[in-house]
Amino acid sequence: MEKFIVIGGKQLHGKIRVSGAKNATLPILAASLLAGGSSTILETPRLRDVAVMKELLTYLGVKIDCQGPVVRLDGSNVRPMEISEELMRRMRASNLVMGALLGRFGYVRASYPGGCAIGSRPMDLHLKGFIALGAKITEKHGYIVAEAGELKGSEIHLDFPSVGATENLMMAASLAKGQTIIRNAAKEPEIVDLQNYLNGLGANIRGAGTDAIKILGVEELGSTTHSIIPDRIEAGTHMVAAAITGGDVTVSNVIPEHIESVIAKLREAGVTIETGEDWVRVISDGNIKAVDLKTLPYPGFPTDMQAQMMVLM
């Protein structure tokens, strides 16, 4: 598709259902590499990044069967190998396979990931964490090699509550010997969803959603069925669209608790918001008040909603 043609001036009315969260799906798909069994993932969104992650997993030996939003993965034939540079550079989240492969095989060789170009996203926090778990890191000619005879539990303090680093270290530590504590961990709902998936496989993880996550390593991981949480950014985007157009829209398949910061700012801007157990209704007369906005790590206002709010203002 080369262009979108938008005919404006229309109020948005009706109901729309949110799909599964991309930012929960990607680490959960990557985490399937840890297990020798099979996983059935429900509510998987149909997005380019998800397709690239599936392609990367297939390259590594995962058998994948897709039926709409249901994805079945079998990681029994995964073997450690150099990860395709072309695949790694197509998506930033491709670095999430590193923690899973290091945890299961004690070895991973991959190029630096690509993808989103907004701001600096160094791998330093990931690599420091791997080193704390006992891995030896070598960087040369754009490639990272991490290897360890056996990963051992450790106490890791993140300099910043990085979502990707928290996820990578949770995966690597799941099969490490002993207990790992990740301090100043990211608190995003997607971190909690990853914990729930890993525990479903047989991991022993507690504390996701707080700044201290405790992982007691286990010998192996098995099989599970898991449903991806709703996408809070997609939900917020629909809500802002309704507010901009002076519409009346009910967004379903949401967890209102996950978008409290967005709800609060829209109310501050003069938008009427009603909430239920799994829905949010947005009613707007189009008269929007200016608000001050600062993005912060969860539970603060999400960076991925900043652009939408700028349009609203």
C-alpha cells in the first residue's frame, strides 16, 4: 500500500474490539524457544513484527502452525545456531531470542537487532545481565556472542527499568541454577504476561509488575496454552480517535487498569470516560482542553501514546 486517503469530518460511533498486545506477543513467542514442549498461544495479533518473529523462530527450528489468532509452536527441534543477520536487523525485538537461547543452550551468536529507530536502544543492560548470570560476552564485527557452561542465579540491578532487558533476563534466568533477583525491573503489564506464560511452562517466577522479580531456576520447561493480554496501546489509540472526532465509541477486550494513565489524561482534557470490567466507553463533544503530558515508564503515561495525544491537542 503506497498511501492512505482519509476523508475527515466524521464522528466515530460504535464498538470495536482490541486485539492481543504486540508487545506481549513478541517476548512470549521468543520465550517458546526455552521449552522442549509445545505452546498454544491465543489472541495473537496479525502484524508485521509478529510475522517476522515467527519467521525467525522457524529459522531456528520451531515448528509453527497458525489458525487465525491461534498459534501453535513446537520447540523440540530447536538447535543453537548463528542467527540470520537479515532477520535480526528487520526488527528490534529480535534481540529477545538471545535470552531464551542462552538460557536453554548456554550459547547464542547474533548480530545487533534492527527495527524502531526512535532514540538509542543499546544492548548494554541485556549484556550486563547476561554477564551477571555467568555468561562470557564477545562483540566483534557487529555480532554478539554469549556463552556459558552453566548459567547461575544472581542479583541484577538494572540502571533503568528496561522492558526488553527485564524480559531477556527473565528468560535466561528461568533455566539458570539457583535464584535470580532482577531489581529496578520494568513493571509493564506485558512483563506480567510473560511471567504467566513462563510459569505455565513450569518456570518459578514471582514479582512481575513490581520492581523486584525473583526467578528460581528449574531443570526444564514443558508445554502450555496461553492467551495474550489485550493491547493497551491499540485501546488508547481508539480512545483518542473517538475523542478527536467528538464521537461515542466503546472499546472492548480491554483491561482498564492497564490504561489508567490514558484514561486520566483524557478526562483531564474534558472527555467523558466510562469503564466496565473489560470495556471502556469514550464520549466526546470535540471540545478538548489542553493538558500537560510527560511520558514515563509504566504505570506512567506510555511513550507509544504520545503521538496520538499530540494530535488530540
